[in-house]
Amino acid sequence: MFYSRPVTAKRRAPEAAAKRRSSASGGRSKSPAPPNLDEDEDVPASEEAERKDRIIDVAIRLAEEGGFDNVRQRDVARQAGVALGTLYKSFRGKDDILAAALYRETDALEQRMKRRPVTGEDAADRLGSLFQMLTKAILRKPNYARAVLKAMTSGEEVAGKVVSHQIKVTRMVLAAMRGAPPDEPGSEPPTHDEIAVAMLLQNIWFGALVGWNAGLFGQSGVVDQVRQAAELLLAGAAARGREDAVATKPQKKPARGKKSPK
């Protein structure tokens, strides 16, 4: 039951003043702003993470059902069971949601690689296996893959997630090159050439995915291009390493009393 306090003269005074102000302005009064339902929301971190996962899951499904244009924020929010304002608190738009989806999948692949590293006879073979796994993961849902490719090139809105995705892929490439995780205790830091190879392979892979999106070749064509690039880049890096070793090798001084050859 609700309890109402009796209205006193003091309580009526402000109301009367408000009426006088309203009459003076011709009876017009401003409507109160609608309440922000999410303003005082205090959600535990675990619940917030679960809510983001629901939003991402819905976006992936909508993208696979109808492509990039089928991912509409209002539909995503409704099907994920969250307010539209809540969605915008976590993601700036559908490009941001799709970029987050790719990052989440890349993180899952990195964790899987830590448990079961890729195998192969040499670095080129291991890199081929890695990019085969990465390509299969993203292309298993073709319409979603096309939506992600479009989202990843949308500009500054997704730049942070693109960089985070690249960092994770770089770590996986370095692990495949060395046959061990680059952050393994006691391991040497990555060399300039190793990082350069990792970044170039990612650029080639992305270009190959764009070619797949344009219908130039299939999934195996994407992997074949990256595998061939890995062989060439590793061979070039090894040759340059040998040249640098020869150039930095100290020259033997001629024995005392003997003239150095002219």
C-alpha cells in the first residue's frame, strides 16, 4: 500500500509559484526529458561480457543470413534482448560489432594454438598450416566473412580492433615460424625480419581474401597464395641473414712481419 503525506501550506507554495510562472509564459511549459533507462545501470563484468557475446552472436547470425546490410543495430539489440542504448554503450555501430566478432574468433584460435601448436617439417610448412586454419575459420560462413571484410575497411571506427586482431595473428605467425610461442620463457625477442615477414604475410592473406570475395578464386587459392609467399619471404630473409653474417664477420689480421696481400 502507498502512503501519502498530507499536503501542507508550505508544500503548496512551490506549486502555486510554478502555476504563476506557467500563466506568465502563456501556459506553456517544457516537457520533462525522457528518463535514460541505462543511466544508472550497474552491471557486473561477467554479465556485461555475456551481454556483449549475445550481441556478437546475433550479429554473426544476421550477417550470415543476409550479409552486411542485414546487420541492423535495432534488430541486433532486439534479438539479443538489450536496449538499443545499451548496445551503443558497448559498440559504436555494426562495423564495430563485426570487428569485435572477428577479434573474438581470433582470440579463440590463439588459445587453441597454445594448446595444440601447428606442426610441419619446417617454418614454411607450419605457416601454410596456420593460414589454412585461419582461412577455414573465417570462410566457413561466407556471407559473414564478406560482411567482416567490409567492416574491417570501414575506417577509424574499427581501427583499434583491427590493430588488436593483427597483434594476435602476428603472435600466431611468429609461433608457427619458430615452432614455439614467441613469449615462451627464455625465448629470444622477435627479430626485425621475423616481424616483417609476419606483417607481409597478413597483408598478402587479406589481399587474397579480397580476391576470394570478388570470386577470383576459392578457399584453397587463398591458402596457396599465402603458402607461396611464405616460402619466398623466408628464403629471402634467410639469404639476407647469411649476407649480414658475412658482412659482420671480423676479418683476420695478417701475421706480424708479413705484408697483407694487395
